[in-house]
Amino acid sequence: MTPSRGRARFGILVPFTNTNLEPDMALLQAQGISMHFSRLGGYDQDEIPDADQMHGLGAAELDEPLRLLLGVRPDVILYGCTSATLTHGPAFDQDLAARIKAESGAETVTAAGALVHALHILGIHRIAFASPYVPAINDMAVGFLEQSGVQTVRRSEVLETLDNYQQGELDPQAVFNLGVAADHRQADAIVLSCTDMRSVETIARLEEAVGKPVISSNQAMAFQALQLAGIGDPLPGYGQLLERERL
């Protein structure tokens, strides 16, 4: 049996309607890592997760969920919503990570920042982008990445407007199709953005189909968190990023 604790504790902040971040992190759990979750509010579950809703989530108070999470004394804290900081920009994202680290004493990863970190680690500057977001958030995501030195050469979007639960209900085949639709010969990688999209189960198959790295929000967070925890063991089965040594 693989030990489930003893090397490090990850504390993860997850939007309260998100149903896929926790199962994904269980798939990505390295030996000896325990994972502990606290839920975030700051948005209306019955509203479309548009730019205003996600902007509000990014600006929401973290005092109570962070206080509860600190009860487990995590070594690394993961802020598990990509669009919440994509809609504010890179400076806000970096400041949020710095504030959480200052208040908690733990190393801190944000989903949006982890995507950029993964792309920089792989030396990638041109990507194809896929997400379940509304077009306005995709515009902001492309701008966020551009400011971080990453050009988006093509993007794919869902045809209908998805609510908070419908985003999480996209199955792995739908995510695969979204990734294939985004691919472009000038893109050096495909980014699957959203912590509530079932991307982790799709990464290896999509990489095989397109012949290039695929980076997802949750995979990128796991990679950076493991790196910060000093755990370099390759984690096979979930893409080139996690199959490389991190130290």
C-alpha cells in the first residue's frame, strides 16, 4: 500500500461548487502527501460563472477558509480556481499568493500562476488554449498569458454558456474534443484551463494524439506544489510535465 502521509501536507482552497478538483488531486497524489480542503465562497452558485462572478471570487475574503485550513498546518497551500485570478491579471495573482504565504507561513501556489510556471519550466511561449469559460473570461485568460510571456495562437470554446455545475459535468471525451479543436501547428503545447474541468483524465491521451505537452490547471498546481515541497519523484500517467523530475 502506498503511504498516504508523512512527507508533506497540501492545503487546498476550492470553490464551493467545484466537484472535480478533489478527485483530480486524489489521482495526482504522490506518495506520502496528504491533502486537506477548505471551500471558498464569494460567488452565486445559481449565476453563470462570468467575468463579474469570477472577479468577485478572486476578491472575496479568505480569512475564514484560510483559518480553518491552517488547522492542519499545511506545508503548501494551493489556491484552486484559475479564472478567479485570470480575471484580475498577473500582478493580482502574484500578490494573492504572497498574501496567503505571509498569513499562513506556507508556500503558496495559485492555479493561474501554476499554468504560467509550468509553461516556463517547459520553455513554451506559444500555446493553444481550451476552457469551459464564457468568451469574455477567455479573452482575459489570453491577456493574462500574454502579459506572462505566452502567446495564444488558437483557442477553442464550448458552444453553449455553461453554469457552475455544467462546467464540471463535461466528460473526458468532451474535454479531449475541446483540446483537439484548440490545437494548431504553431502551438508548442495545449493548455486546458479550469480546476473544475475533467482534464487530468484526458492529458495522456491528448498528448499522444497531438504530439505535444498538455498542461491542465490541476496538473500544473500539483507539479509546482510538489516542487515547493522538495518532492521530485516523477508521477507517470498524467502528462509530460509530471513525468519529469522536479528537482
